[in-house]
Amino acid sequence: MVGDTGGYGQESRPDASGHRAVAQEDELRIEAWAKSRENCLAEAVAAMVECFADVAGVRPTGVSRIRLDETCDEDLLAALLDEILYRLDAEGQVPVDVEADEAEDGLDVRLALAPLSDVRLTGAAPTAVAWEELRIGPGPSGWSCACAITTH
């Protein structure tokens, strides 16, 4: 999967990309950082998946491509994470790798997917993205994003 889960945030490792999650009562707070917006979005997906599943060593059984229309960066982050939640809930699939590329008026995303039954579950699966705590934007060392994810 993309990133470096051992990082301490963009502020302390400006050349790296990565992500982390912090458990809070009925939700998790995920944070991601990277040089580009697209890589930051991919890191956010990795952070969300690692909150509930260990996908290390899991081989994908399929690849899916999605196109997200751009309205604003916050909408792209929310739409991408909602897409992951939909695939998890409706199709029983979890991304084991993700790549995001800028496209004209949007974002092209490639998801390498595996059945949920092929991964080791490590926690409760997320159910929703909290809009009120969602943020994404550029900074002096690249892009960063954060949001809360409900897990009940």
C-alpha cells in the first residue's frame, strides 16, 4: 500500500508521504500527507483501510477505475472515501493499493481490490465520513488532509 505509516506527520518529515490514524471514542481520525494532492488522497485511503484491515501481502483479485468530478478538494476527499465505504459495504471489497492521478476537471483513481474475506480484520469497519471535521489543502511542504470516520 502507499505510504509510510510510521511517520509523525508532514511537519516533521517534509520529503515523505504517509498517513496515520488515531482512535477516538466511536470514531477514528485519519491524517495523510504527501507532496501532491493526488498522493495525499491515496494516502487517506490507505489510512482508512489500515484502521480496520491488514492488507499486507494480500494480492488483488481485480482492478477498478473510477472518475471523480472536481468541485473542490474537500468534495474529492469525501467522495473518494465514500466510494471506498460503498465498495466495502455493498460489494465486500477492500482496496489493497490505490493510485490517484489528476485528470481534466477531476480525478482518476485506480483501485486494486481484494475480497474482504481475504484480509485480516483488525478493527471495526468504518461506516461514514464526518464532514464537519474534514480538511485538505496545500502547505509549505506539500498537501495534507484529515477527517474523522465513524466506526459503529
